[in-house]
Amino acid sequence: METLPDDALLEVMQYLKIEDLLACRLVCRRLGALAMLPELWRHQRLKLVSSDDTPRYNQCSVLRLAPCLRAWHVDVPLQKFHSLYTTTRCAVKKLALSMYHVSEEAALEASLVIRNQAALGRLRRLSVLRPYTGRKAIEKISVLLGTVASTPLLEKLKLTGFAFYPPSALVGLHRLFPESSLKSFEHDPDDSEAESLCDFILSTHAATLQTVNLGYYPLTSTSTATLLAGIPNLRRLECGVMPGLEAVAGCKLLREIGLCVAYDGEARTVAEFLRRATQLVKVTFQYDSHEFMALSSDVDFVLALATTGRSRLEELEIDVYEEHFPQQQSLLKALPRLPALKHLEVRGEASDDFLLGISPAKAPALRTLKVFTISAKCAHDALHQGSVQNLLSLNPDLKFSTHELSYCYTDERCAWCTLGCHQEMRQDLDPPLQHSADWVTISRL
């Protein structure tokens, strides 16, 4: 080994785990020095776990010795070694904080961990998870809110559980104005007071944002849509319906959008947005209400995708949260005006008429069709259905999948599983997994 150059040793050592790198320090001076080089630690991940799940290495040794890490997951309140977590020189790229108790002490500890990592200059991704609690509890962690909002050089920020804020928690945030750096922002506001922090982030980082995920709660403020429309590089958006959503269609680089339609009255807003946003390549619809499904048997925003005839849509996903799918006829009418559509996924039950209505004449570019369920006991049963075989016969280039058991594993087997044909569809699963459905691709007989 003495004849091997350092480059060769480093090439091998980059595959070592954390415990192995720490062990190399005890072998000899040469390996000990090489084991502490940053290039061996940049891909390592560290998660602080409870005492009943002790890892094979000393976590404190990592924080004292390692020069850097790719990701670090910390639970707060910190149980011990507080000063080490808040003063370590181990610089991480991605920091995930999980708060299991809402208190001023926990908020301060989390803030100190974030500030220390920000000062080391390598922090680019930050995720903060807190439990959903009452409005009064959020006042205890206003210091954490300010730290998150003022952390510089972040490229990705994810906030989970920060559903609302009292006005006092937002006072002074305008003074913590960092330079625009975020490329991705994920937040789940479900209260009008929570939208103020959302608007602060959107306005502060408008110059660099590319991906925004605001959850699927309907928003009430018109300012959020105005700010989104002013983001020049916005490429992907997930959100509930909000006032002024139509203006976001003017974002020229917007290619993907996920929308949750919570009730029938929002259909007009969504339809107008889709008529304007002809640049979209991927659209995901999520229905969030059984009431919506009952009211809207011929929802017009499915057809709105194809109104202009200039659609560039390649992927369409519809999540109906119901077994039946009342928009099937509207979708069949829209397909001829979606000439670029390659992938179609329907998370609902597809009827025989829907399957029989798909052909190369209506959907010439369609290559993948996924329906969550059809009227069948298993994928093997579906394979023998006339509508499925007709679909595959008319569309020889189509990959068709359904989310079913591949084969009946219970005593109440379908007629085809009882016959025992198509044994290649059987999966040798462990007993606990035999009743779990998954996406199964169905081929022609």
C-alpha cells in the first residue's frame, strides 16, 4: 500500500462509510490525514438519532472531526452536547431540522444551529419541520422565523407545519432582507396570516426563484398571485386556487403546474388560467372535495387545456380521490387537441368507454397510460378484458398500467387466476406484502 499514490487511495476511500473513515484515523498517519480530506466527506449524511437507535460511530466525533457533510438531520430540542451542535466547524450543504416540541428554548437552539452553518458558508438547503400547534405556540418561535428568513445564500427552503403566524411574529422581517438566492421554495400555508411570510419570501427571492410549492390549500390574498406573476424564471408551481391566478399564466418559462381544485366555484379561474398558459408541458389536477365531484360532471377546465389548439402539453395527471371519474368524456373530447400529449395518468376508475375511446387518431403521441383502477379484481383479470385488449390492439406503441394486485393471492380468486394462466404475472412476495397493490404494466395476450 505504501507504493500506491494518494490519488489511488482517495479513489477507493470515497466509497467508505462514516464509521470506516473514522477508523482510518487509527491505522496510520497517512491514512488518518487522507481520511479527513473534504472530498471524502462531501457526500456523507449524518442523522442524529435517539439513544435506542445507536449508530456504529460516535456522532460527536463526526461533528468534531469531519470537515464537511452533504446532509445533516437534527432533532430539537437538543438532548445534549448543545455547544457542539451550535459551534461545530463541520460545514453541511443540506440541513434538516425537526422540532418535536414548540418552545422558546427549542427555537433558539434551532436558530443557533442554522446561524452557525450559515456562517460556515456552505449551507444551501434548509428544511424546518415543526408540529402543527395552536396560534399562541408560534409566538414562542418567532426568533426561528427571523433566522430562516434572513439566512443568506440558500438555494432551497422547505417549511412544514408553519401554518399561520400572529402579526407580532412578522414584525421587523423587512429589515432582514437577504440578497435573492432561493431557487426552490416550499411552504404549506392554510391561513391568511401565513400568506404574509409566503409573500415575503416570494418578493425577496423573486429574481432567482424557479420552483414554488405552496401546498394545496386555497389562498385568499391577491398579492400572492401578483408576486408569482412577477417571478421571471418561474418554471414549476404547485398551489391551490387563488385570486388572480390567471396572471401567472404570463410567466413565459412556466412549464409545470400542479393545481388543487377544492370546490366547483374555482373551475372558472382554473379554466381561464389554462386557456392563457399554452406554454405548459406538464399539468397535474388534484380534486380536494367530494362535493366538487358531485357538482361537476362536465368540468370545462379539462377542455380548456385544448381550447386554443396551440397546446404543448406532454404530461397530464388527474387525481380525483374517487373511484369514478366523471370527467372522462371531457378528456376524450380534449385529446385530439393535445397533439403533443405523451403521458396520461388518471388516479381514479376508468370505464370501458374511456379505454375504448383512446386511439392513435385521437392521441397520436400518447405512449404511456396509467389508470389507478378499472373494473377488475387484479391486473391478471384486467389483462383478459375486451376493453383492455382492444386498447392495446389499437395502440401498439402504448404502455398501459393499472394500480392493482398483479395476481389474486387470496382464496377468493378471479376466474383467470383460478385457471392459473399467465404465471409470469405472479410475484414472489413475502406474506406481509401479498395484499399490497402496485403499478402493473399490462401487455397484449
